[in-house]
Amino acid sequence: MATKININGKLTSLPGVYAVTKSGIANPPTNLSYGNILIIDDGIGAGYGAGSGSQGTFKQGADSVYEFESLQTFRDFVKGGELWNLALPLFRPARSSGEVINGVSKVFLIHARESTPASLLLELKNGTLELQTLDEGVNANGTKSGDKLLSGYGAKLTKGQVDKNKYQLSFYHGTFKGLDALNNVPFDGIAAAESKPALIVSSPEVATIAELVTWMNTSVAFKAGFKLKASTVTTTGALATDDLTKYPEVIAAAGGTETYSPEAFEAALRTINNLDFTFLFSTKYADEILSANNQQLVQFITDGSSKFERFMLGAAQADKAGFNTGANSSISAAKYYNSDKVILVHGAAKLTNASGFKLVSQLYKAAAVLGRIAGLSPQTPATFKRIGINGEVHKLDEGELELANENGLLVTYYDFELDDYVILQGVNTLQNNEYLVNEDASSHSIAVKRITAQLNKEIVVNAKRRFFGKDNVGPNRNTVTEADLKAWLEGFLLSKTATALTDNLIIRYGNVNATVTGDKYYVQYEFVPNFEVNKMVITGVILEA
């Protein structure tokens, strides 16, 4: 029997000449994100925030993770409170003097809470409407001052604007952002009495409850925020003047609940591994810096559970008293964590405003530091990068700056040469910090760790797509050889090597080797990270004339 050959996927034994075309082009590897962060709201968002909790009514688990790529969309979602306040330093961590200063690329947010929706019940003359908000938790509940809706959801029935014999049902959300407890002023400077409810959606002008029901069942805008749970209609089903008399003011939604619990936190933690983020932003700070939740976050990134190398950034204490005194002091916390995957920021700060200065917490400053780091490419060090503050609550002297640096505590200070408030050095809490890179590959440098984390992440994702992402080909020992792997990795590393024209993750690479054992390939390589430079010594030599 004649032998067969495979031509473009078809086996044939017929003699002849065949021509095929194959690609000789190697597409460049995909550049993956490095500036995405994740926040597990474990209490800081209490009373605020849209959507469902990790143990919600309408959504749970991975479905309750929300993502944002801009300051405004994040603020529109959380609606107020401390998370609303932190959005600014995360997305805009420093003042711009012409050049663009990037903050975080994306924020993933999950509320670690059990939650239920709020309800709106309209008991009308000729029927009833029972509605639910898709947003769950306390922020869905309407709060009023007189007839004004301050926060949460509400509805108002009015006469038609065009046809006075018809009626219109409109839905609102209060816009008061809450009180900044540090300064006893509203977060956005707008007092509750001056805030104005935002219109969410209005029905068309209708004459009957049945028409309202039809609109609620078909309107995309209505169903984006609300759900018709139940309705009843009498024979006529007409809307009446009596309904306006019964409900002359905004009807506030009520019944939304939220409960933060260890179970809800664990449920949130189980959802995050497949998300594309590099930094966990801890919101337990000050005396809670060593909290059980923070311990779980650190365990997740250090015990092998995390799919990729990730980092936790948190805030320690606010002032000089908490710098190096007590078990929960900033220095003590840095020593406790002792990890090149944990970054701790010390010190509250000040911002200028119309009346002088206002205080911002160390968590706010930590958010600015995180925004600054996440907005930089991995090989760009955070050292001496300015952040958007105007003063320090704890002005560290030179000895304290040395102590912080030696103990892996990230601090900021006013630099007279740079004429701004800057990060002293991009360090993590690793205590074995005499050398830039230790024999176990650990490093106290945030930049070095970000380089290795980004390199590993991009190798994993691009190699998986290259060798495992084909539906009808391999991989097996025939279709993927040691030479294939070696050539691919060399090409990838070349694309990540800095040149005179382009900065990048590494300076050079070499000694790429691939071996096979059974169904496993082992590939090894060497590389020189694009190390940061943070010290320069310039020596002048005096010459005799």
C-alpha cells in the first residue's frame, strides 16, 4: 500500500507535487497589565456601594466582582464614603506639571458582605406595585430630610407634564457623599442640605397601573436599576388623584441590609485568583494593620495559592507616636510581615483647601503611593516619585528616615531639591535587605519584585497561548521540541530587553536551556533585571593650577 502524507489537514496517497504555505512570522508577545489593583471591601464601604456583596441576594461570588477603569465610574458606583474619597489618589496620585502622571489602570472591587436589596411599596387606590433595587445593602435605603432625598433610592409620583390627566413615576438616588470624620466636613464639600437628588429614570406619562407594569417589564433603563417583584391591579387599574394625596413626597426605599462577616470575606477571597490584578489594597489599617483579614491576604499571596506573583499594600500608623512605639507601631508591623510581597506605608498627610489644610489618613496617602507605583512600568522605581499631598502629619527627621528604610517601611517626605513631597525609596517589608537581591531571589526593592513578577506572568500567559492554545495541534513531543521552546523563550526575552531607544524589564539574558523528562519540559534561563538606580556619588578632584 502506498504511503500517505498530510496536505493541509487531508491524508492522501496519490503521487504528485503539492504546494502549501506556512507562516514565517512570529507575532510579538502580548504585553499584559501591570497597574491593576483589587480591593476587598471588608467594612470600609459600610453604608455605601452599589451591586451585591460576595454573599448577595441577586449575585454572589465571582458575579459580585465589579471593575472600573476611571475615577468617575468608580465614584459613581460607590456613591460616597471612604472608598469615594480614596478613588482620587488611586487614579490621580500626584499633581501634574505638564506630563501625564498615571495612577492605577483598573480597580476590581468586591464587597465582603451578605446583602439584601431595598424595596419600594406603592399601595395605590386601584392596585399595588412592589419593587426592589438591584443595588443591595444599606446604601440602597432612602434617607430623607423633610421631602429631600439625601441618600439611597426613592420614587415620586407626579402629574404628567404634557398631559395633566396622566401620571409619571420617577426614580431618584440621593447624592450626599457622607461626612469626612477627620475634618468634620462632607467628602465632596457639599453639605447634606445643599445636595440634590439625581434622577435615575422616569416612566412615560401613563393613565393606568397596567401601563406602568408594561413599562417596567420592557424598559432597559428601569431594569438596569430596579426589579418589579409583584403587582396587583383592580378592574379599572386607573391611577388617581388619591394616589398623589397619599404619596405627596418622595417614597424612600427601605429594607436593604448588609452584614460583614468572616464567611463573606472568605467567599470574596475565593473569587479573586483568576482576576487580572497585581496589587491587593488592604483597607484595614492603623491598629488593625495585623488584622485577621490582612493575615489572610498575605497568606493568599505567599503560600502558593495565588496564580501569579502579587503584592499587598497597606497603611500602618498615622503619626510620630505610632512610628516606633508599641506592638502595632509602623516599624513593628513592617518587621512582623517581613516579606517582599508586602508594602507598608507610614504617616497621615495634609491637603490644602480653601480654608488652609485638611487632614487625610495614612490610608489616603497609601492609596496615593499605590496609585503612583501602579501607574509606573515595573522597571521604573518609585524612589523620589512625587505624590499629591501638601504636608505630613509626621515630619520624619533624618534618623527616622534611615530607620524606616532599614526596617522596610515606605515613607514620604518633603525633598527640597525636588521641591515636592516624594517617596523616599520603593521598599517592601523584607528585613533581609542588606543586598539588593538575596540568594533566594528575594529583594527589598519593589521595582525588582515587580520586574520578576511581570516577567513570570507574561511568560506563563504567552507560552500557554503559544503552545496550548491551538485547537487541532499538539502539543506533543513531535510538535513541540526542546529547540522550539528555547527559540520561543529567547525571542520573548529579546522583546523584554531594554535598548538605547526603549526602556524595558531586563538588561540582558542568556544561557537558555530546555530539557524534557516524560511529559514535562524544563526550561531555564538567566537574566539581568533593569535594576533601579537610587544613589549617585560624584567625586571632584582638586588640581593644582
